[in-house]
Amino acid sequence: MTPTLLGQKIGMTQVFDDEGNVHPVTVLKLGPCQVLQVRTAEKDKYEAVQLGYLDKPRKSATKAERGHVAKVGAEPKRFVREVRLDAPAEHEAGAVLTADIFDGVKAVDIIGTMKGRGYSGTMKRHGFGGLEATHGVQRSHRAPGSIGCSAYPARVIKGRKMNGQYGNTRSTVRNVKVVRLDAEQSLLLVRGGVPGPNGGMVMVRETNRKKSKKA
């Protein structure tokens, strides 16, 4: 199984390496995660494990959620995700995974939900430059401009960058460098930013992207 854990984004800070160089890092609190279910090719037609993170009060869980985790003697979880596997699972249902599974991992992929910024215009959403705010320019400085053809085809082409919902979507950052691992406190420090607000849920897995020879 590719090392994978669920966790939370704590926030950003900076750390110094042995040579005195400063690195901007995001602190992630990972695990402990409990294996709630193991799916097999014989029964479910595919291989996967279901991970749960953070206990949820029983009064806030549905009867189905309580019954599902009762099979492995666990409490209802706030954050549950299923991880697909290429081979049979190495862990049994009920096992607990901690941050030490990332020992020796140099880079990870991080999946989170971007901050929701509501309904936004083209300048904020797509970085449009807008019109010049000078003498003689009509008062439409932040307008998107022409959005389609007048003759053929007389319609708006699909995929046109326009106003709309900005953020609040699933986002994945690939091949993020691991700066430091603190297994005792279940903390993983990665270089750069991570999608989502502080306290947001994330899924972290060892990356499968290989750097090119030029890199």
C-alpha cells in the first residue's frame, strides 16, 4: 500500500536546515487513522482500504455510521476516505495507522478542498487585466469584454472564462517536498502551501511522480 493518511492542515511557519537556509513550510497533523473496511477483488471487484480520521460524537452520527464502525470496534469518524490499491491490502480492518509510515518518504501528493470565495468576477477568478482606468474609457473597467462571435458560430464557446463560483473545489498539489517528520507528535512539515484553510481536512499520500532529468 502506498503510504496514505488523513489529517488536518495546522498552518504555515518556517524552519531552518542544517546549512542555515530557511524553508517556508505547512504543518500537517496526520493520523492516527483507523482502517474501517478492507475491500477485496473477490467481494467488491476492486482492492481498497477505507480510512477514518477524528472521532465524531455518537449523537452526531447516523445509525448507519454507528453500525458501520461497530464492526471494527471504532467510534464514528468525521473524515472518511477510501484509498484504491493495486494489490491486496497489507492491513486488516481495525488496524491503526500513524505518521511513522512516512518515514523515509521524500515527496508527497496532498489533496484538499480550496477556500470558497463565493461568486467572483473574471479579474479575481481568472486574473483578467481589465480595461485602463484613464480618461476616455467607459466605466466598465472590470468587465470581461467580448465573450463570443457575432457571426459564426453565433454562440458562446464552451469553456469560456467567465464569472462564477471561485474556490470550494477539490485540489491536488503534486510532488511536494517533505522537509521534516515528527512521528511522536504526528506532524509532517512540507515545503510550500497546501489547499484549504487552517483546520481543513487533507489526504496525504506518497507521490508517484518522478522528476525529469532536466529537473
